[in-house]
Amino acid sequence: MSVHTFSSRDFTRDVSAAKRAAVEGPVFITDRGRPAFALLKIEDYYQLAGQQEASLMDVMDAIVGGTPGGAGFEFEPPRLQVELRTVDLR
């Protein structure tokens, strides 16, 4: 596992390069020469945090307030006003 370092300026210029480097190991992003942030693969983050990878259902439950099935989440989709016309295909 290799560790890469990007200055804030280099990170801003080429985020893709930092993401590619993160595949090999953590990427430290420096601010004025001092480490300020770390970029990790999500799998590495989950391992460090002692968590399992979140499922789509876990993410959706978190969006609607953490209640299973979205209880308490109100959603009123707008009604579409559609005008149907007949088509002459002769």
C-alpha cells in the first residue's frame, strides 16, 4: 500500500489523478504544506470505521430520516396535465 500526497492546488487541478492514486492507498491533501484531508477508497473507509458497506436500502432509509419504509416522509408528486389527441396514420 503506497501513500500519495497532493497539494490543495494539485488536487483541485486534477481530482481524477488523486482518485486513481487512492486505488493504491490513502491520499493526503495538504494545505500550506501540512496534511489537511485524506482521500480513501470507500472500502478502506468502511474497514477503518468498523462498518459494513451500506446497502441501497440503508442509504434510502437514512435519506428519509432513518425510519424503515420512510414513515413520516411526505411526498406529493405533481399531477401531470396530459392532453390526448387522436392520430391519423393514413
